[in-house]
Amino acid sequence: MKARRQSGFSYVEMMIATTLIAVALVPALEALQSGVQVSDIHISRADNHNRLRAKMEQVLAMPFSVLSEQANIAGGPGVVVDLFSDAPGTSVRRLVYLAHYDGDGNNFSAAESGLIWTRVVIENSQDELHSLTSR
């Protein structure tokens, strides 16, 4: 009798192929999961950046005299300016800091310098923007 050639895969070959695919699939799915997590973080950071930019534009649109007055009231770069900051309890609260900027050794002074330093921060976050404005 002549032996017939087998056409197709045997059961053992199918089991080996299935096992190899299953073993390779686990790291691929883990890589996708971390990619999705990074995407969520990026969306959050982009939203925070847009919120910061909007608040910075709102503050810088104010007349220089108002900014100077609020910087005098604040008295230094570490004091929150309540007039421009979001109300306490806001979900993503933006804090605004203003100070006179003179550019000498300590950069901040109580004297009128013609420059106002502005800092906008998302509370309990590392996200912030800085800017200088002049008369």
C-alpha cells in the first residue's frame, strides 16, 4: 500500500501554534494597556494646560494698573491673588500669583518696576504657567 500524504495540520501542530499565540498575546495586551493609560494622562495634562492658558489670558487682558494694584495687595510672589483665582472648592482650581518684577538679584520687589510677573497654577498639581507683562 502506498502511504497517503497528509493535507492539513495535525492536532499537535494546532496545539503548539495556539500555545505560541497565547504566550505572545499577553505582552502585546500589556503594551496596549500602558498605551491607553498614557493616553489618559496626556488628555488630562492637555486639559490642564488649556485651563491654565485660558486663565493666564484672562489675567493678562486686565489693565496694567489693576495688575499692579493686585500685586501691591499681594505683597510678594508667594501670595495667592483671590480676585483672579478660582473660588475654593472648584474641581480644578486655578491659583493666580502676581508680583512686581525688577530683574535685579532677587527679581521681586515691592517697588513699581514697570513689569508684573504672573504665575497661574492648578492647585495640588505640578502644572503651571509664568509670564511677564509690562505697561
